Amino acid sequence: MADYTSLGSQTTTIQNKINALAGSTLSSTDLLYLSEALVLLGTSLGVNDVVGATNSAIAQINVAKSSVITVIGGTANGSAVSSLSTQVGSTYTLLNNLTPRIQSLENISSSITSQATSASIQAQQATLTPWLVVTSSKLAVNKDRYFVVPATGLIITLPASPNLGDEINIVDVAGTAGTTNFTIARNGSLIQAQSQDLIFNVNSKSIRLVYSNATYGWRLL
């Protein structure tokens, strides 16, 4: 291959010669000689070598590109890419199928919660004592349930040492408490946070007393 160290200065000289020739009238013979001279000049300067080398390099790059594409598409790497694409598609499908299943589980959970609440109420009711018709004064114990027939001087006395959650249920079964009051004695504990006995004076009223603590005492529900 030719030496290109002086290519710049040689090119400038050629350009000057050509510009000079452009201002002259050349015969057909002169043009032929000039053409042959330019061909020889291009060969001597290595222009043909530069073009050939460039084309060869481009061809090698294209071969390498095709080889890389073939390697990626046809070997383990290509298989991994293809497998990953398939797995991504499968994951999307599973996620889409998961939504209705989550909704179904939420419905089941809600149903179980409702059933558990109902079972808790039923269990609580099952631990209560049977209803008792009361016509005279009575000392109540936890879980007692009274149908009271109001009578003058009748007193229902609450438990002396109640615990959190203790309860007493009382109903004016005769519907006459408005005219024949009876008393619910607090027996040392507060009722509705008040240190007073409760006078039951409303016809057909039913109350449920549940004990909270020493600060608030029995609460009416």
C-alpha cells in the first residue's frame, strides 16, 4: 500500500494543475493523455487501495453482524431470550387469572367473618341462664335473665363483685312498671357512672346491663 504521509500536499498540487487545465482548450489527444495520467496517479496515490480496503472492512462488518445475529438466535442465549419471553407471557396470564381468585377469597373471608360473628353471639346466648319469671325481690348473678312482674317494693339487686363483661337482662313482662315501679339496686357498683339505684318505671321496657369497670360501672344497652 502507498505511503499517505504526503497525500495532502500531493492532492493540493493535483487540484492546482487541474484548475490550470480547466482554463485551457484541450484536444482529444490531450484529454486521453490526461485521463490515463489520472488513472496512474490514483493508483500511485493508493486511492484504489483505500476504496478496496473500505469495502473489505464493510463486508467483514456485515459478516460479523450476521454471525452475531445467528449466534443469539440459534444458541443457548437465543433460547434463553425466547424462554424468557414465553415466561413473561405466562406470568401475565397468571396475574390476570389471579384477580377473580382474590375476589373469591375476599368473599369467602367476608362470609367466614359473618359466620364467626353469628357463632359468637350464639355462643354467648348459649351461656346465659334460662329466662326466669320474677314476682318478688331477687339477688342477681351474672348471666341472669328476668321477666319481671312489677310489684310494690320489688328489688333486683345486682352482683356485689362484678367482673368485666358480666351482664343482667331485665324485662317488664307485665307492662306495668310505669305505675308500679321496681328498683334495680347497684349493690356498691355504679350504674351509668352514677352512685344511684336505678328505678325501673317505663311500661314494657327491656334493659341489658353490662359491667365495664369501677369508673363507669354497669352500662345500659
